[in-house]
Amino acid sequence: MGLYNLLRKGLFSVPPEIAHDLALDSLKLGNSMGMRNWLCQKPENDPCTVMGIEFPNRIGIAAGLDKNGDYINALGGLGLGFLEIGTVTPLAQAGNPQPRMFRLEESQALINRLGFNNKGVDHLVSQVKKRRWQGVLGINIGKNKDTPNASAVDDYLHCLEKVYPYADYITLNISSPNTEGLRDLQSVDELQKLLVSMNTRKQQLAQEHGKLVPLVLKIAPDLTTDQVTPMANCIAENQIDAVIASNTTISRSSVSGQKHANEAGGLSGAPLFDLANQCLKNFRQALPEHISLIGTGGISSAADGLEKRRLGADLVQVYTGFIYNGPGLIYDLSKAFAKSAGTPQD
């Protein structure tokens, strides 16, 4: 962790989005030179089967860190249980104007309003085809900013068809706060329309490609209690395999008064932990047991990961905690999970 703390000090001296690119490029270079062991120990082997997929451990990196699949080998080389890339859209898009990422260092948090900036699904597929790392790969898909919600299903279907042959699972992102109107797709009527179309096409693609790829839904932590049960029923009815709880929050109650706290966008990191956990707990109670849960949001330590497991998460993902704490967080989580035998307590 000492080396990463030194690297972080340098990275945090430049704007967050520049630091993001520098860190990934450096990791890519270090991986090509066989320097992974300088940053962290190899994670513990703690195999599990979730969604019918065999994972070497329960720790993954959430979508958003590698939006285009440009760093698969470098990130996979950290010993991840799985990696989720994206969010990718049918067409390349620039995202929202800069600056659009802000650090809240005293809270180990970030606010971003990137807006699905990515190089398009064809670029991502070309990168996935070239990958050397053969670990579990999730691909997160969304809609283009200029696509109206009335046509959103077409964007998701386009991406589903493109990535299906190459993904171990596919995540439908309908919960980013940074694409106007996207979260409206979480309403039951819109969700039903989307999931019926996606599940029907998934079954057709399974026949065409000879493999059944799980579908995962990524939800917002800002859902009301009244929204959870009808959403859970819709998810179960449409045979969605797992739910990621959760995306970033638009709430600022936990960071009120801090520098950048009033910037528009989604808040991630330690202040999201309790809200994401409540979302995770609510969906575990509302969903059938066979539907898996992936817990993300605010994981900064092994204890945080164990709490996600206690609340019902089968797998966990890190992002902002990884940025603040480095690759050692992955090792710490794997060690804690292996020691606890990876079994939720309730």
C-alpha cells in the first residue's frame, strides 16, 4: 500500500479525469513489464459459482473505470474475480462537458457527470476480441444521449446483439443520473417493456450462439421503498439473473458543506455506503433467492465488503474505494472473504 499511496499523491495533484487516464495507462505499462507484484499481493483463491458462472473470487471492478475495454489485460492482471467494462452505447459519444469529475477527498468520495462518454460498441468489441486475460468479463450497456426513451429499447438490443458472443454476463445500465431521463426506465411500465424485449432476444441469441449469457440489471440507490417490490416482481418475471445494487446517488446529505458537494452528477465512494446497503437489503428481501445480487457502492475496506456479503451480496464490486486505496483493497477483500468462508450470515 505504501507504493500506491506515493503514486496516489502524484495522481491527486492533477485533475481527476486526467489522473484516471494516467493511472490506467501506468497500470497497462506496469502489467506489460510484469510489475503487478509491486502494487499488491495476489488475491486469495476463493472460488464460487454465481449466475452459473465460476468465479475465482468474489471481487470485481465496477463498470466506468474501463469504459471501452482498453485496459482489460492490465486490470485483469490484478487478480480480479471478474471485471465489468462499459458503459458502452451503440454510437461513440463525447459525454458531458468538462470538468465533469470532482474529488471530495475528506470523505474518500467522487462526484462524476461523465455522461456515458465512450468510443462506441464496435470499438469495445474489437478490444474484447484481442484480450489475453481470460477471466470473467461483464459488459455494461446503455443508450445514447440523443436516443429518446421511446426508442431506448432499440439501443439496448443493438448493444446486446453486438456484445453477446463475447460477454460472460451483460449488464443493463438504467440507473446513471448523468443521461437525462435514463432513470425513468426504472418505472415499472418502462422496465417491463425493456426486460421483455431483452429476455426474448437473449433466448434467441442463446440458440444462435450456443450459450446462455446471464442478464444483470444495475439500479439506483435513490429508489423509494414503494418502488422496490414492483421492480423486484418485474425482474423476477422476466428472468433477470442478477441485480447490481447500486449505482451512484444524487443525494448530498452525507457530504453537505464540502467543497464540490453541490456539483451535479452521481456521488460515489464512502458516503454512498449506507444508502447502497439499504438498497441491497431491500432487494434481497424482495427478490427470489435464485436471483443473485452484486453489492457495490462505498466499499473502502475488507469490513465494508463483509457487510455487503452479510446483507446478501453474492459478489462485490469496487471503484472509488479502489481509486483511493489502490489494488491492495482487492487483496484485503479476498483474504477476508476466504477467511469467512464466503457465506452470508443472514
